[in-house]
Amino acid sequence: MRRTHLWRSGLSSASLFVKLPLSVLLVSSAIVPVRPLTSSSVRMSHQTPLPPVAKKVEHKMELFSDVRVDNYYWLRDDSRSDPDVLSYLQQENDYTNFLMSGTKKFEQELYAEIRGRIKEDDISAPERKGHYYYYTRTLLGKEYCQHCRRLVPNNEAPHSVHDTMPIGPDAPPEHVILDENIKAQTHAYYSIGAFKVSPNNKLVAYAEDTKGNEIYTVYVIDADTGAPVGQPLVNVTSYLEWAGDDALAYITMDATLRPDKAWLHKLGTEQSSDSCLYHEKDDMFSLDLQSSESKKFLFVASQSKTTRFNFYLDALRPEGGLVVLTPRQDGIDTYVSHRGNHFFIKRRSDQFFNSEVVACSVENTSETTVLLPHRESVKIQDLCLFSDHLVVYEREDGLPKVTIYHLPDVGQPLKRLQGGQAVNFSDPTYSVDPSESEYSSSILRYSYSSMKTPPSVYDYDMKTGISVLKKIETVLGGFEESKYVTERKWASAPDGTQIPISIVYRKDIIKLDGSDPLLLYGYGSYEICVDASFKASRMSLLDRGFIYAIAHIRGGGEMGRKWYENGKLLKKKNTFTDFIACAEYLIKKKYCSKEKLSIDGRSAGGLLIGAVLNMRPDLFKAAVAGVPFVDVLTTMLDPTIPLTTSEWEEWGDPRREEFYYYMKSYSPVDNVKAQNYPNILVTAGLNDPRVMYSEPAKFVAKLRDMKTDKNILLFKCELGAGHFSKSGRFEKLQEDAFIYSFIMKALDLIPDLGSAKK
């Protein structure tokens, strides 16, 4: 089961990091003093502060006889220590706090309501691994989780969908392996990017980030006592796997934060003596690391945006080094796993753009057998192998599918697979994700949700077809799923392409006469699928009469590989015009009006928001651009910083004239103009290693200088966090409450709370 690579996605941990040298990202913003908001730092007018004004320092850039002037280039400070830059960011934060102070009481009530939906003391669905059940536990009032386990009372019993971890006084005692709350006490930010139990269940290796810059330190501890084992591994990625019980494979980055080297570390030795398994010198490629479901092999992959090739490592004899599994071939993209005497390969090419599944013998990897052929209407997204089954995660008509195939006994020939068994789902639009399953069992575990169905973990018996709900997220506060309805609609893009839209609302409140407020979300990059999933905090909008919609625009992967290819490079503008078409459709069909339409996107989705704001500012009442990638042309012209060289296959190489002018035509910072804009909130993280804080800072500064309206423009920069904002679970809810308050303020929907002002 592969880990999807994300780039400026804002969706998950990534394998590529953004454009700063390693030494820069190790700077902690928490120790740098900044000036508070004063009458001298922000202009005052009749007791109401005017927004901060960033100074202009002319910076000319010329290419292809085209001269661009960036007056705010000075806001990029790789050291994050320039007093003028930090002062400006603090002034923007203070201005944001001041303008939102009138809604603070509402925001606090909203936060209490959102937090009140959470069952704070809870456990995840236990995963059975060997002699133990593993799970995480959250505690009342605590920001972070505990990593726990219990012994399986009867380990000899076969796995069953009806397995239940025993609790109570007669059950095996719970053991807390690691308490993140204790680890986080001395850090403003704390995140664990990997938590890996050794095959013999005696040790745990975990990767820790304490700044938000996604540069990790790996610790190994005794699973029973918590005692440290050896010295930590420093300045590594979160890609980490056990090679047997006494060695670890991991990946490090070069000076531009490109994952470029795979290493083997033997416990008890110094990191300096680790052996380098592979060094990828091509700066268009980055490394990935994963383990086969069988745990017999580790796979090191090198990939660009269009090509991926793989090596394998015998996990029990890692000293043998890497062996080529799928060779490097331009335009061939392969993901691999293992079962018995075969490697299974998901293979994509220009010809087989939605992928096929093939197998080869471990002894002869050059000869392959097609198990599942390529289909133009079905995209093969992921594979999950079991000792007797193959589970294929697919997409058809924009919706996820799960299909199960029975495999012949190990040692028997593999032939083309037919008669797959599909898992059925009921909602018109939904999300399905793989969960870790026990390779030797016939029990598939997956997670399911829709925009009205809370996250649910199921165990599915692949032999009998019986499905058992193991865990559903508890939603307190009177939540009733039956009050909400989900829909799937289609908007026509300018070229006639039909764009799917997922919609949810509360059916007893919504009038569908154009008067309802609506929040439209979009992403549309990197072939990422933004499926319709549940978010408990969103209920606070739905219960206040909002409609929530997701535009599944081109550039994403929802409708297959071509959907992605038709929204990248010289077709990138399709992403933006698709989103505009979805907004116009929702208005035409009376889901909302221009005066009630707000939009939201993060990271590459923030680029989407910036682009459509420049193109159609009249269409929206409010916009939220989270950590937005908005200085596209300037960033992609600098090959010395991370993500540039590797992302020329995503956005194009602007050192070529055709791409330069195309990119310039949509890059949000380059297209801000003297016109009216809606109410806008922009966020950033000072330690962000994916989208440097200076991109949104420059966008806001230029908007303040050029826009002709009096609508709200707010900039909020987290000075102690990165791309994913603050790390605590309640801190993230505070951010939701703040964003929702901004949207409702912009739409003039804040209720009268006595002393609170609109």
C-alpha cells in the first residue's frame, strides 16, 4: 500500500519539501522578538487602525525582454530573523486581531461549540499486529494522543471481523508506549510523522518534528520501558522503515531539502557510520521508502512527476544492498509490493495512463504478466496485498471503488484476474481510504466517510463478504446524520467538460432559492483526489444554514489521469475556469447568490483562490487563501531552492518563453490589479517548508496597495508553525472557529451577542 506523495498540498505529510536551505529551517521563530501593534507601527484614523503598509523596495527581474518589478521582494528572509520582516508580520497579526476583536465573543462560542462535538477521551479502532492490539488514546483536555497497546488474550485464534479488544479489570492491562502530551510540554509545536513498531514488537522508532518545518529527528525506544535505544537520527525525513529487528532504513535531504539519500542504520552504531543505500543525484527526482505488506522487502523509489523506478532490499538481509526491481524509463511510473514468490507492480505510462497491474517472479523481474489490464474509464489508484487476496482501490466516474480478487496459492502461476468482488457504498458522494491490515489474514480494514457520515472504520471479511463496523467517530452536541443530505451535481466548463461537485446541507433549513450562504472549496493540483469526507467542525456552518460544496476540478485526480493532465502545465488555467464554472452553476441553480458565496483553498488550492480572485473578483463575497502558493513565476524561476526543479514537470519551466508567459498570465502576485476585490483572509506559517511565508505576505501587500474597494483584507501568519498551522488538536479547532467567524463576518451573518459587534 503506497503513501501518496503530496507537494504543496496542505493535505498530508510530503516527500518533497520547499524552497529553503536546511540551516535556515532550523531557526526557531519563537525566540525572535517582534514589536507589538502601536500607533507608530500601524496608521491610526479616528481610533480605528488602518492596515499596515509594507514599504516598497524596487526589485527588477527581466527575462525574454519582459521586466517585472517586485516591490515586496524584501519580505523574503531565509533566516526568518530580519527585524523589519518580523515587525511587519507582527503588525499584520495585530491588525487582524483588532479587526476580528468585535467578533471574538462569537468566535469563542463557536470554538466551544466545535470542541463540544468531540469526545475528548477516546481510542482509535485497535489494530491487531502479532501478539498485540495497537491503538491511540486521546485524553480529556489534552492536545495530543498516547500510543498504546494491549496483549491479545488468545493469540492463536484466527483473525475475525468480530474480534474485539477486551477491556475492563479482567483484560490484559493497557500499556502506554509513548505519550505525546509529555513530549510536547517543552515545545510550541509538536508532531510525530512516523511511528513504527519493530517486527518482533520489542522496539519502536518514531520521527519527531518540533518546529513545523518537517525536518525530523528519529528516536528508538524500548516498547515496554520507554528507555532510549542508541542515539537519535537527526535531520531526516519522516520516511522510516524497519529492516529486521535491529536495523532501520531512512531518507535524508540535500541542502535544498530534496530527499536524495537512502540509508541503513544498525542499532547501537553512530549515524555517521550508516551505509548509504542510494544517492539520487538528479535534482528532478526525489526518494521514497516503503515496506511491503509481507514485511519481507523494503522498497526505495526515485520519482519525478512523470517517472518512478524502484529498488528492493531484503529486510532480513539488508547488508545485501539494493537490487533494481523496475528500471528507470522516462514516462513509466511504477509502484511495487510483494507476495510469495512474486512482486506486484502498478504501472502507468502514456499509453496505459490509468495504470495496469502486472506481476513478475522474484527470481526474474524482467518478465511480467498482466493481472489487471488498463481501462480508459477506471483509474487504478492503489493496491493492498494479503497472503490470499489482492485489494485494488480504483476510481470510476470520479468516485472511489474497492475491488477484491482472490489469488491462487503461493507458488502457483499468476494469471489475469477476473470476477472481482466489489465493496458497496451507499452515499452519492463519499471517501474511502485504506487502513493498515494484517497481511496474513483475510480481513480488509478500510475507512469510510461522507460529508454527512462521520469517519467509520470497517473490517471486511474477504471470504464471506461480511462487513463489520469497528469504530465510528463520536459526534456530540446533538448531531443527527438524518438531518443532512448530500448531492452530486455537474457543472459545464467553458470547453464543455462536465465538472463534478459534491454538496451537503441541512435539509430542514436550506431553502434553495438563492438566499442561502455557501462555502465552495477547491484544490485541483498534483493529481490529488479531494473526496467528499466528514468534518465535525463543518457542522457549525451547516447548522447555521450554510451549504458546503467541493468543486472536483481538473488538475486533481478524481476523474482519472487525463483529468490531472488537463489541469497542469500549459493547461493549468482549466483548473481556475473549472472552479469559476462550478461557482456560476451553484448560483444559476439557486444554491446561493454572489452576495452569499464564499470560497476556500489551501496551498496549491490557495493558488486557485488567488487566481480566481484576480479573474472574477465580482463572483465572490469572501475568500480564504490558506498558505497559498501565489508567487508562482518568481518561485519557479529560481532553480536553487527546493521544489523548483522537481516541479517543472507540474507547472512548467519558465526559463522557456512559452511557459514564462503562460505562468505570468495566471500567477496571482503578478496579476493583482486596480479593481474591487471581495473580503479576503490569507494565512501563512513562518516555518513553512512548502510555501514560504513571503509568498502570501507579498500577495497581501500588493493587494493592499492596488485594490480599490473597502472590503476586509486580513493576513494571519503563525510565527511558530509551518504548513499545517498549529499542531494541537484543539488549536486546529481554534483555527476553524476563526476562519468560520471571518466568513460569517464578511457575509454579515454574525448574530447579536450583546456586547459583541459585527
